[in-house]
Amino acid sequence: MLVSKSLRLCLLTTTIFSMPVLARADGTAPVMTVTATEVSTALVNVPAGVTVITQSQMQARGDTSLVQALNAVPGLNVVQSGGPGGQASVFICGTNSEDVLVLLDGVPVNDPSDPNGAFNFGNYTISDIARIEVVRGPMSGLYGSSAVGGVINLITVRGGGKPKLSLTAAGGFPAQGQAGATLSGASGRFDYALTAATDQEAGFDYTARRLSVYAGNRDPYRANLGSFNLGYSPVEGTRISLTFRAQQTTSAAPSLGYAAVYDDPNNYLYNNNYFGKLGVTSNLFNGLLTTEFFVAELQNDLVNKNLLDAADPNAQSNNDHYHGYRTDVQWNNTIHVPDYGPAQFSAVLFGIEYINDHATESVNDSGPFVASVNASQHSIAGHFGVQTTLYNRLTLTGALRDDAVSSFGSAFTGRVGAVLAVPEADLHLKTSFGTSFLAPSLFDLYGIDSYSGFPYMGNPNLKPERGTGFEAGPQFDIPAFGQPDFISLSATYFTDNISNLIQNVYINNNTASTEANVGKVRTSGVETELVFKPVSWLSADMTYTYTYARNLSAGTALIRRPENTGSATLTITPLAGLSIVPQVQYIGRFSDYLYNNDGTAYTGGNPYGVGMAKSGTIANLSVNYALTPRLTLFAIGKNLFQSHFEPANGLQIPGQSFLFGVRATVQ
């Protein structure tokens, strides 16, 4: 067992930042704050590209899944294989999906049993999520492994105030129904939030309609969620918390085979996900010290079952089991330093983290293809951080972290950032630089499989992938015509370089394969956002991202990283209680593994089988009308013009759908 004697110089803010922030250094507009390791920071002083999505924003836009909520975030490309429940990957600033660290209430929840150690965004419901915080850029100096492209933190609902029951019920077509209830509040020293929700959909046929193998087989989806967040405050400033979350999903999907696409009628995924966290947070010495300790457990069970069909050209059948387990223990502290001279809002952070991962995999596909893993990996990390604002103009942050990982040794990472406020020009200038790493997955290290007699062995001598990233750009928040937030405009240049890329290589005279640290990747681009509020009842949020992502070793574009993406969201409130939110998303052409119209795999391209996939445009509309402060009617239309866009070539997005419902509050 490796023990790290580490330190991490840290701070910044942990997650977060939604649209360009409409706050000025002179305080003429409200300052939004976010929490990062117990430190509240004005969003304009965060030296990173950050987006915050609140529960009310998701409701206004009609987002009912995590994929929908993330689709319009600048710098992100969300790729789902089929519809709800299908595997979904998120690429931040052009980096790989496994380079995105996902947190649930601050706990890393990437799946240890996933072959790449990635998080599946496709089967996660959001009924108990109060807000989603996205930070872009290398963040290993704060969070350790996987935080190469960025971090996404899912924060659950917490109770407070008078008891309140929030109810949602909806139905629509094609056949779908959703219902949810959250009971929250506080009583004496106790606070509570309990959520139950269900989502059932007949679904669509997600095989691309252009393919001759399209058969119209619907792929249904069902998800059930139960969660609670309980707190007890024995004394003022101290809270003991217990959080639990259980989710079960069942979904179906077509088969993307090596030889062809098959419109499979019985390829099913069964996923059970369990999460528990017990912790205590306390403010000591009149608020000078905030300390937090918690223990968290994660269990993810995925089963893929598919019967052999005589008509399947791939002769595909599956009986695959993936079981991932994680224990996470953290002790984090924040010293709030009193203002001194030109330094204000200063803080020092320090703490330790222990993670133990275990995975068992049993894959039995026709072919024959048999794979297995039964292995563990653990790490101990230390961190230290600082933050201060000088002369009410210059905010400086720094982070250092040392992770000792049992499979390879130490990974030392850091991050520094600065934000300069120029209130005379309604301007903030931001810049940051960070290093990052991705630990090899358990399958990379210890996996064993055989495909038609061609053996594969994991490589226990793998080193981590290493990355460096830089970003810089201005943010203008311009008041005009009596509107303090008339225009907010931001533009950020970003670049990431990743080395020691873990890739599959041939060995033993091309008779077997394994993983090796070969290859380099470079991504760069510009993300922009314009928020325009000409009048109080109208706002427009427009984003555009250009991304250049290349495998430098192979000289090829990274797949499923479109160069051009953008979105436009209007929020129109012509009457009190009425909001109309149309949204358009554009995804440009991108490199992908292609399938011909007859369903067979494309045989051209460089590399083999790879070509340019078509672009797509998707239009959505959400309407909310509050009959009373406690009763709201809503209608949601998705994919209004029936786009057949294929985010993964051969599989198209869900078709046109409509959902009608009611949200009610009993208090």
C-alpha cells in the first residue's frame, strides 16, 4: 500500500459558473457566489470557464435528463448512443470522455468497472438534483485523476425552512409518463429532503432511419429513483449529514456491430446505482475554520443481455456483467484569513483523500469474445490551497495536489489562476494554467479477454496519462438602458496537451494485444457566450465553440469532436407567470466510424472505417404558466422538426415528442 505525504496548494472554486456573470466590482449589480471546498467566491473571480445550471433553469427549459441539461453548455459535446438509458459520453474542450471527472455532492462517481473508467451520463435522472456545476479545464490540482478536461458536480436537494411537498406529474406522446415528489424542510435541529421519481417511455427506434436495416423497433426506457438528504445540527455551525441515492434503469438499444448495424429488438441494459455519504461539517473559532469529514460508498451494477437473432449479420449475443465499487474518505479544511492591507477574501485550504476502487467484469459475447476483470486500486492524496483578492481588483488562486496511486506511484499536479477586474471598462480578464493526469483503468491494468483466439492482457506497468492546459480570455458585463445586465460577453481561448496516451498495441508478432503509453493529443479552440437582455421580459443566451482536436501521433482528428457547435436559447416572459423558452442546438460535422446506408460498416477512410459524419440542428420548446404561486402547468416539445441527426453514426436522436404536466407545491 502506497502512502502519500502530500500537499496540494489549492483553491479556485470547485465547480461552477453558468452564464457570464452579471456582476461588477463596484457592487452595482448582485454578486453570485459559489462554494468550492467551503469557500464562497464571486463568479467573476473564478479563473475558469464555468457553467451553473439550477433546478429552476432545467424546469424552465424542459430538461428531464442529465443529457438534456448538458446539451447547450459551451465547450461540451454530448454523445448518446440512442435514446434515454443508452451509453452517453461528454467531451469537454475536445478531451476524451474518461477525462471528465463527475462528482455527486463532491464525491467522485466515475465507474471503476467501465473499461475506460468513464461516467455514463445516459442513465442518470435529475429529479433530486438542485444544480449542476460544470468547470472546464485541467482540474487535477483540485480533484486528482480524470479531471483532465474538466469537472461536473451534481448537487442534490437539501431541505430547509417550513415543510414543503413538491409534486410533478406529466404524460405525453409517444407514450411516456413521468412523476416525482420531494418532501423537504427543517424541524428544530433536523433538516430533510426526500425524493421519489419515475420515468417510463415507450421510446423510439434509434436505428438511423436512412439505413435499410431500420425496422421500427421501439427501444423503451424505465427509470426509478429514491433518495434522501438528512441533516442534524447538534450546535449552531455544525451539521451531521446522511445522503443516500438509489436508481434503477432499464433500457433497450440497437446493436452497432463490427460488420453492420442491426435493428435489434431485444438488446437490453439493466443498471442499478447506489450511493451513500455520511459526514460532518463544522464552523469553528467564530467562523475562522471550516472543517469537513465524510465517508462515501458507491456501487454500480450494469448487465447487458442480448439474445442471438438469426437475422443479425453480426451473430451478436451478450451476457455481460459489470460491477464497480468505490470507497471515498475525505477530510477538508478551510481557514478564512482576516482581511489585511490590500488582501481581502483570503483563504487557505488543506486536507487529505483516500479512494479505494474495485471492479469485477464478466463479458461473454458471441464471437467468441470473453473478458474478465477482478481487481482493485487505491490512492491517497494530500492538498493545500490559497486564494486572495488584492486591491479589490486582482484575484489570485493556486492549487497543488499529490496523489499516490497503488498501480504506478505518485502524480503531482497543480493549477494557478488570476482574474483582473477593470471596472472602468466593465471588464474582467481571466487566465489559468494547470497540469492533470488520468490513472489507468482497472481493465487497462488487469483485463483479460480473447476474441476469436486473439488474446488480450492488461498491462500492470502502465503509467498515467499526463496533461497540461492553458486558457485566457475577457468577459464584459455592460449595463445600458437601465439594465445592469444589458450585455454580457465572454470569449476564452483554451489548449490542452496530453501525453503518455494509453492505447491498444499489438505484441508477440501481431498475435496478441495489450495497452501501452504511446501517443500524444492536442486540443485547442475558442468558446464564446453572449447573454443579451434588452428588456426585462426578454433574454437571449447564445454560445459558439470552435474545437481543434488531433491525435498527434497518428496525425488524425479525434472522433466525435465537431469543430463547430453552438446554441441559442431565448427566455420570453410576456405575462406574469408565463415563460416561453425556445432553444436551438447546432452540431457541426465530425470524424466518426461510419455505416453505409445498407447498414454495413464503411470500409474506406484513414484510419480504416473512419470518415466525416453529417451535422445536425435540433429545436426544442418549453412553455411554463404559473396559475398560482404553487401551481404551474408546463408543456415541452423536443426535436420539433424531427431531425434525424446521428451523434454516433448509425444511431439517431429521439424523434419528435411532447410532454404535458403540472408542478405543484403543498406547504
